[in-house]
Amino acid sequence: MSKPDGPGFVRRVTGKLGRAPEPQVDEDLWASIQLARHAERPYTLDYINRICSDFEEMHGDRLFGDDPAMVAGFGRFNGRPVAIVGQQKGRDTNERTYRNFGMASPEGYRKSMRVMEIANRLGIPVITLIDTPGAFPGASAEERGQGGAISRSMQLMWRLDVPVIAVVIGEGSSGGALGLGIADKVLMLENSTYSVISPEGASAILWRDASQAKQAAQAFKPTAANCYRWGVADAVVPEPAGGAHTDYDQAAAILGQYLERTLVELEALTPAERRTARRDRFRRLGPLRDPENGMAMVSGRDTPPPG
Amino acid sequence: MSRVGRNINVSFERLRHLGHRQDRPRRIASDAGTCPKCDSHYSADEMRRNMRVCPACGHHFAVTARERLEQLGEPGGYTELWPDLRAADPLQFTDLKPYVERIRDAESSTGMGEAIVCAELEIRHVPCVAAIMDFSFMGGSMGAVVGEKFARACEYAAQKGVPFVVLSSSGGARMQEGTLALMQMAKTVIALDALADARVPVIVILAHPTTGGVWASFASLGDVTYAEPGALIAFSGPRVIEETTREVLPSDFGRAERQLANGQVDAVVDRRELAARIGRVLAILAPPPGQAAQGGGSLQWAQDAAGGVGRAAQSFPEAARKAINKILPSSGDDTEGGK
Ligand SMILES: [Zn+2]
């Protein structure tokens, strides 16, 4: 191939400069990333319908429209009311188009914020289910303030007095995922990913070649276990053997147990305690070198996730 | 001296030897330039005097963070905050080039330590804290250092009770720091609330380009938001949108003027008016002690401040140079690592 930016070129250059050979692609890691966006993977409503004994879905942001890529509403979870919001992907071609592949527009974030504000006023805990390749990249979304919708969603979540739990259930990519991610506790399903960008997007930007997704995934290592080590996730929720798609009921039951345990833990704290801990949790993330303090500041943990 | 400890990994170690480079001569591509819009040519000196705006057509060239501070501040300069924070390499990241090498290249080509400079200064006599991004350093991308400096600047401004001025110019989160770079969006959004609690205003200036995770975090949360003419302001860039949706975008997609029409910014402000404009709005929202009490005093003061722009613009290169020399470490400073 004659394309100068192809993998052959990379190998040649790195070889010439005497650097480590091209990293081996870890097939387990790639398999896990593929499971995170498996076509049969349970989506937000699959979990809601199993976790909640009752669910009232809300529609519309009261400003412009209703975004089917985002589901938001109130339900009963183990006898208590909860607000649940999350991106919703579609199963077949029609539904995928209807749900816009789980890529929310500003209306989606604003609907979700509307529900969270009600929950906060009524003292109802908030649970977010994150599953998106990113916020919708479209001219219409930009015109209606995609950036501000995401930042304000984060700001609102940080300001909530009620307990907030975020769960990455599948693919958590870019600011579109983080827009639902400011929580007291962040849980990640075993085969979910949380990344600054999708492997394909990274490949196109950093390798200037869309076919390097595997290598990009290898470089980002955005698995649940790694996110736990970095301090990005607080717990890794096990999936049924073979992945969540093999047994929806069991996957939802395990998630329900983790949510219950986490809620009980959070309900024991005062709103002020929760908010301080929520702020500090995000304030710590991101290692850097600070000569003033003599050392590198390191976030994260040395231990693998329990279980 | 090796205060930067030994139990850090190889990439830290490699970076450690870089130290400060601000004192070395720097050549940036935009020192002299030809206007891409009207082909006028300007010497480095003309560029600097014109605040890197083409006098013929008004095209706004890129400006480094330190030059921004000279443009915005008073004679007497600014005090840079936390200049020593440096990136780590948490993922041991390599794409076409190792991350540590990209950092080293960025440091030597820009003379900067990171993509943001935080400083304490006065803008038209109003004391404030500023966080200024620099696109020339790895596309102004936000990694842990940008997030940390930004958060510290918020907390510092809140503690001092002075306004916070942000100038964004960034392609978004720094890919090479992966998920932890994404988390800086959360960190900066939360840190901004320290200013809300302290009841001081946040002024955001959107420079070209402000995209991705920076637009979707602190840059879209200003109390007052100005954009420079022609600045691209978008969450997703035009190329990504065209590739994903097959839409054909207008040539002014996401540009400041269009984002004004979309209701995303308060005003498009020419760079040559920027300091006066910030001074004016700060005089209204956060008058310095003593100015607030006199009815109408703030307005009069604002007009004075605005009138001062011409005088300041004429005198700033010399004064600014002095200010810079004052704050930069002299060469051979032992923060180089004692090598
Ligand atoms: Zn021109």
C-alpha cells in the first residue's frame, strides 16, 4: 500500500527510531470492547423494565422537542421512588434510526435535566444509565447548543442534593457520556467502556486511518477494570458469563443488587457530605507532575476491582 | 537537585529533564505572517502591535497565552500561577509518536509548559484571575494539567473574591490522556461553582477554535460570553459532522457570528476592543472596592477604562516586555533539575 500513514509506515518509522515494536493488540481487551457494543446487549429500557416495578417515562424538554435517544422518567426501585435517565439505543434498523444510535441531542440532555430537577425537589435519588457512542454530531444539535447542554447537565448533576449514581452499561464515549456522569458513585458493567472517544474516532484522528481502531483501543485501554484502577469507576458490576447479552434477567438482577447497596450507602450521608465527596472525587482525577509538592500527583488505585 | 522523586516511571523521568524553557528564544509560525484572507503581509513587529489582527481585513490570527496576558493586562504585568505543573503519561500512550515526545516537542516549540497559563492581573484596573489557553501547545488540548490549573484558578479567584476571566482556544480533551482527560471536563465544571458560591462573575472569551470537550464544559458556562470574530465554536467539528450525517454545512458553520445568531454567545468582540470590553462589564458586575458606592460611578469609571484602551495599546509592548522579564526565571535557574 502506498498510503504514507498506514500501519506499514508506522512500523518503519518506529523501527528506525529504535522504539518498542508496535504494541501487541490484546485480543481479550478488544473482545471486551466489542461486547460493550454487542448488537444484543441489553439497553437502558431493558434494565429499567427489569429493575423498576413501575416506570413512568417523561417526554420533552419543554423548550424544543422530545429526544428519543434519551429516556428519562420515574420508577419504583425496591419500594422507593427513583429517577432514571439514560441514552437509549435501538435494536433493529428502524429503531436504531428512531433512537439516533443512542446519540442524544441538546433536547435529550434538557429532558434529563428536567427530570433530575424534579427528583431533587422531591428528594428522589437519581440513577443514570450511560450507553452512547457520543452526543449527536449534527448541525441542528450545534445550533441548539450541544456544548452548553452537556456542560449544564454536568453542572446540575454536581449541584443535586439527592444521591446520584451513574452506571456505564455499555459504551461510554466522549462528553456525550460524561454529560450523565457526575455522580456520587460511578459503576461500570464488567464489559462496558468509558473513553474520551470511540476507538474508530481515535483511529481516524490520531492514526489518520480509520482502520486502526484496534490499536487505538489498545492505547486507550478504556475497560471497566482499568477505569476502576484510574479512579474513574468506583465499582465494577459483574456480568453473566459470556456477557450481559446472554441473560438479561441475571444482568439486571446483579445491577439491581449493586444499585441497592450503593443507594443505602449514600442515603446514610447528608446532602452536604455527599456533595463534598462528589466534588473531591472528580477533583482528584488526573495524574500530573507538581514539583512544588515534590512529587507526581497520582489518582487511582493499585488494586484490581474486587470480585 | 532532584525533588521530582525517584519512584516515578520512565516517562516522568524523561520529561523531568525538560524543565523550564520559557527563557529560550522562541520562534512561532505566527511571528510574522501573511493574512490568509487578504494576502497582506506583516512583519513580526506589526503583528504584535496590531494585536495579531489584520488591519486591512480584520482577520484574527492566533495569539499565544502570554501575549494574550500582555494584551489584556495593565502595564506592570501579571503574575503567573503554578507555572511548574507538567503532564504525566498515565497511559504510556503512543500513537504515531509517544506522548512524552509530543509534550517535549510542544514545550520546545512554544516555550510553554502546558496549554493553559493562569495568572493574577488587573484588566482595566479590575483585579482578576485569568486562565488563558494556548492553541499552539498540542492544539490547546485539555489534559490533567489544564484541568488542575483551571480548577486551582477558580478556587484562587473565589478565595480572593475577584472575577475569573477565561480565554478558551482548544480542540477539546487531550486524547493522549484518554479517559482521565475526559474527566477534566467534570473537574472544571465543578470548580467553576466555587465562583458562584463566592458571588463573583465569570467572563469567558471564546477564541478560535473552541471545540469538543472544552466547549462542552467550562467554555459554555460563562456568565458573560464573548467570542472573537471568525472563531469556530462547536462541540463536533464540521468534518466530523459531515462524515457522520452527510450534511453539507455552510462555510460559516459554528463561527462566532453564526453562534451569536444561534444565541450561544453574548457578543462578537474584536480583539482590539476586548480588554476595554471586559473592563467595562467587570466595572458593572464587579466594581473594585470604593467604585461601587458612588451612584453612576461605575459607569463613569467604565468609560474611563474604555477610553484608556488606545493609550494602553500604544504603550504595552515595552511595559509588557518588562513585566515578562520580571516573572520569567533567569537562565540557568536550578529548576532545570540540577543537571
Ligand atoms: Zn487580511
